[in-house]
Amino acid sequence: MPLFVDLTEFPGRAHELLERIGGGGQPVVVMRDGVPLAVVAGSSTIGGGQLGGLPRWEEWLQEMRQWFSDGGGQPGPPRPALPEPPALDKTLVGFDPSTGRLGSGAGREHLAGELSRLGVPVREEKLLAEVYTAVLALCEDKERLYEEDVRVLTQQLIAQAPQRLRLLAVTITSTTGLPATAEVTMELEHGPAMRREHGDGPLDAAFKAISRLTALDPDVENFSVVAATPGRDAMAEAMIELVLDGRRVLGTGGSTNAIEAGVHAYVNALNFLLEDRLGGSNAED
């Protein structure tokens, strides 16, 4: 659990508290008049350097959200509701299970127009077909389809095409107190391959498996996952920064599952690293 400190005490104890946080101590919640005001946590807590700690961080965030919503036992002032983000009409993109329609030429054309409006135009027919198939699958997964869902998903597919590495499947097993296990199947240049690895957490295990499959082992410099849209079925958008042999790249990924979004981002970044490496080899030849 975090350490609670009143705002009036924080200035005098700031050095002591920051030293404790930097040494791996518990996060600090700064209170004002009995209401949470701010949270101070070290990078090791957030998972910037320990990706395997992500599940526990998510649990802690849930605890904090609950605590904040309770106002520490004291109701805070009402907060204005956030505006509902723009949504897309599923029927206009050809998804209407009530009539048995799960895709249409008109729906695909409508999606192409919406993608241009959202700033992610797709003109290559093969890629547009992939995006349309992915959007229809998202329509099945989500009760409401937001514009941001489609934008994030399309950006991911644009970034991955063309690609030498492709994620086919990932299965994660994680139990409290035990190492996580990831089973990853990828499409490589020579065909599909599968690897199972253990790790300190789901992402750590998945990244290890992918590194073994691709023979690429970069350093993870930064990693973040945010909810691109509201709701329990929100689209998660992940961003990762990898460094290998002095080359720094950014990868992005999106999914309704935060772990899968992180894995997609990792594979996306590896494709950039691989293209650079092969490009350099060709230049030398």
C-alpha cells in the first residue's frame, strides 16, 4: 500500500520521501484536507525499467482509483463528466448482425472515406482490405466503436506493412507469486515459428520469446500504455522505444488487451530495426 502524507508535511519531508521512492520504497500519496491530491512513484514502480511489474502496477492503479473515488472516506467536489468521444456507426461500415450483414463493399468504401477524414488515409487495396477486416473484428469485440479505436488500429497496420516479422498469436499465463509464461507464434522470413519463455511478468516473458525467435535482443528504453478510448473494452495504445547497436526506434501497437498492445508495439519496433540492419547490409554490398 502507498504511504499517505499531508501536504503540509510534504515540503519538509520531500528529500526523505524521494530518497525512499528512489530506493524502491512504496509510492507516496499527498493529501490535502483528507483528499488525495497527487501520487509520487519511482520509475521502478511504474514499470519503466521493470516491464514484468506491469500486472502489479495495474492492480495498484485499480486500488488507487478505488481509493480516489472514495475520496479517502470524504466525498470530494463533483467533477464534470468528460465528453463522449466521437463514435462511428457500425452499420455504415457494413456491420449489422441483426440483418446478418458482416461486411459489404459500401461499408468498405465508407471506411476508406472515414480514414481519410481521420488523417490516416489508406489507398493501397490490399492494406485497406486488412484494415477493413480488422475493423469488422473490432466491431464484434466492442459495444461501441469510437473514431480513436479505428485511428489507432489503422496506424498500427500501416506501420506494420510491409513487414518481415508478423505476430500470429500470443498466449500468456500469469499467476501471482509465480513467473509468467508466454507462448508466441510469429511469421518469420522462413515461415511460422513458436517459442515459449518464462519471465518476471507477461511482457517480459513475451519479449524474451520474441527475441529468441528473431535473434534480436534490443534494450527497452521506454514503454507506455494508455487507454485511447473510454470503457471496459477500451482500445489500448502502446508505445515502446528500443535501442540496438546505437540505433533507436519507436514502435506502436493497439489492442483491446493492454498486454497484446505492448507485444504488437515491440514487434513493430523490431521490424524497423530489422529493416535498418538489412538496409545497411545492402548498402555495404
